[in-house]
Amino acid sequence: MSDISDKIIDLEENILDMKPTFVIYGAEGVGKTTFASFAPNALIIDVEGGRSSIKKTPNQPKILPVDDIEELGEIYLHLKANPDEFDSVVIDTITEVEKQFLMEIVDRRSAEDPTKDPSLVTQNDFGRGSTRMRKMVRKFRSLDMFVFLLAHEREDKNERGIVRKAPAVMPSVMKDINAFSDFIFCLEADSSGNRKLITSPAKTIRAKHRIGNLPGVIELGDTVEACSVQRILDMIEETKYQKEE
């Protein structure tokens, strides 16, 4: 057995020094990218071209457009080799990453088998896509930085007819993400542009927070500055030792 002495560390005094992982989901255009762009010293991996939405923000995070989904592996290796370059990484969005993984798998299998319908995604394709997604998000989650996984929302109806909102990824991927993420937040907006962040689970909402005593619903208001993840990080730190209801 190898020596483990150099791997043993003291527990961090500041809870945010543990660099938690966040999943933030919501409808298209609700403000997920703007919200996450306020993360400390952030790199936004722009998979679906949504960076124009943060032009109106006072902060200017670094942007890395992704034209080829295979670049994600190279980006992960770069961030792991250069841990002091950024404090946060934002993947915008994992819904689009999953879609591109599936498209790539279907295209490859169609090229190998001309009889395969390129418009048909089989259960085998979904299985391969799920495996790639789970490996990808786990790698980014292991980085020594804040990790923000943005996602579109989906609505699932159970056998009793109850509709529940959740991140728009495959169920097997969601199971993994739910296990290792520290926070799952649902971002919503009303017709007047007032935004709110749902942090606790309900019958119709998938959400959670492991650390701190956050309100179940946080009203963010309608200004760009108010819709900021930094506000939530401050609230987590302020309530880290408070008992959750």
C-alpha cells in the first residue's frame, strides 16, 4: 500500500474553501448564465452560445466557446494542471453537452453501419451517452474550484399525475448529479422579470442544499446585480453552522 501521509488534510475552516458543486436549472432565458457569471474569478465554458446574455452585467468573466464537444476533455486537463488560473468553472449547459454527446454517438454508429437510421436514437445510444456524461461531470466535479453545472429544465409526470421540474438530463445522469452535487437550485422568473431561486425540494421541484440554512425560496428581484450567485455564496457562509429546518 502506498504512503497516504501526503494526502491527509485538515478540514477547511471556511465551508466555501471546500469548493462545492452547484447545479442551476431553469427555463431558457430565465437568467442562469447571468446568475452564474458572478461566480468568483469564473471561466464560462460556452457550449450553446449563450454568452451574449452577460454583456449587460458589470462583471466580465472569461469565456471559452466550445465548437467541438471533444474539447471538454482538453479543458478539464488544462484546469486540473493549472489550479490557480480560475476559482470557478461554469458549464453552460450540461443539457447541450448531453445532446451533442448523443449526436456524436449516433453519427459514429451510422458511419459504421449504413443501415442505421441517423435520426433514430436507440437505447444503446442513450446508454453510451449516459456513460460519457457521467464521466464528464464527475471529472469537472473533482476540480479544486467552484463548479457550476447549468441546465435547462424538464417536467416529469409521475403515476399520480404530479408534474415535477428537474434539470433536463437523462435520469441516470441526474441520479449521479443528485448524489455528488452540494446544491441543486431552480431559477424561475415571473412575467415582470422578478426572479427567485428555489433551494429546497418540494413535490413539484427538485432542489437541495447540503450546507447552510438557506430559505426555501430566495427572492432575487429584477435587476442584473441582484441576480447574482455571489449573494447566495455569502448567505451560505453566513448560515453554515445554523441548523437547517
